[in-house]
Amino acid sequence: DTAVSQTPKYLVTQMGNDKSIKCEQNLGHDTMYWYKQDSKKFLKIMFSYNNKELIINETVPNRFSPKSPDKAHLNLHINSLELGDSAVYFCASSQGAGGYEQYFGPGTRLTVT
Amino acid sequence: AQRVTQPEKLLSVFKGAPVELKCNYSYSGSPELFWYVQYSRQRLQLLLRHISRESIKGFTADLNKGETSFHLKKPFAQEEDSAMYYCALFNTDKLIFGTGTRLQVFP
């Protein structure tokens, strides 16, 4: 009955590889987000989708491509991974795109070697 | 530019002491402000938001537009309050987070 789930929890991979992180929410929310938390714990929005439509794309390299097959899922695909991509990636969802409470997933710790 | 500042990276207090986690913002207009908390090994979750004006787990936060602040306060800290606290500002369509303050409450 987890509200927002992410897989995998941990991801260790080499530079240059392509990887995906999956996110699912069972709250019936319309809006989903991807955040990146760096080593200093700074949390920054990357993308937001509302009803499967991209509404926020924050100066993120083209190597990052979100995909929302339906309202309950928002996946993040990363091409040609770089050392600087190492971080914890959080998925979140909210009832709508306004100032609603956001519900966060447990995070995916990505380590690029 | 809209910004949220949390000047303290780490705040350490003893159990029973008062706590104040500082948050200042820059925003033109009426801000929507939040405090999110992340306990050890748990996910980030909403603690409180200024429009609800409620006390959660003994914490309160008052919006001071004159000082552009939204400090989080608790009169008597508990060990279980130890966590990472993020102040956040809702701007148009996204949350802008501060850099976070780690609160350590010693027994």
C-alpha cells in the first residue's frame, strides 16, 4: 500500500551507461515530479508532469528524459551517465500542479563510477 | 529571483531546549511556504504549511512578511525531532527548497 514507490533503491553503474529509474504512485494524483538531491542534501526540481503532460523542465541536460506512460507512472531515463549524475533522485506526486502537499518516494541512490 | 535561504546547516540542542530553524525567502507577491522534514531512513514528508496555521508535533511557523521569514519553532525539543528540515516556497508551478538544516537533539 506504498503511496509513491521507486525502483531501484540503489543503482551503481559505470560512466557512459544508460539507466532508468521507475516511479509509481497509487494516490490517484494528477501531478508527478522528479527531484535531484546532491551530496550536500540540496533538493532541486528537475521535471514535473501534469496529466501526462510535461509542465516543468528545469535546465536539465538532454541526457535526462522523463516519460509518463500514464498518470500513475513517471520514469526517468538517463543516457551516457556522468560522474556528476551521482545523487539521490526522488520522485513525488501531488493532487494537482498548484501548491498542494507533495508525497515523496523513498529515493534512488545513483552512483556513477 | 525567488530564493529560500536556510542559514544553518546544522543545529544542535539538548532535549527540552527551545528550537528555532531559520528560513528566509525572497518572493514578490504572497508566498506559499512549507516545512518538509526527513527523518532518518524515512521519506521526505510535509510537516506544515503556513496557510493552515496549525501546530504539528509541537512545531509552529509564522509567516513574517516584513522580515520575509518563516522560521520553524518548537518550545521543547525531543530526541525524535532529530531530522533534516527543509523550508520550501511554492512559486507558480514548483517548490523551491532551501538547502536544509539538520537538527540534532541530544539526550
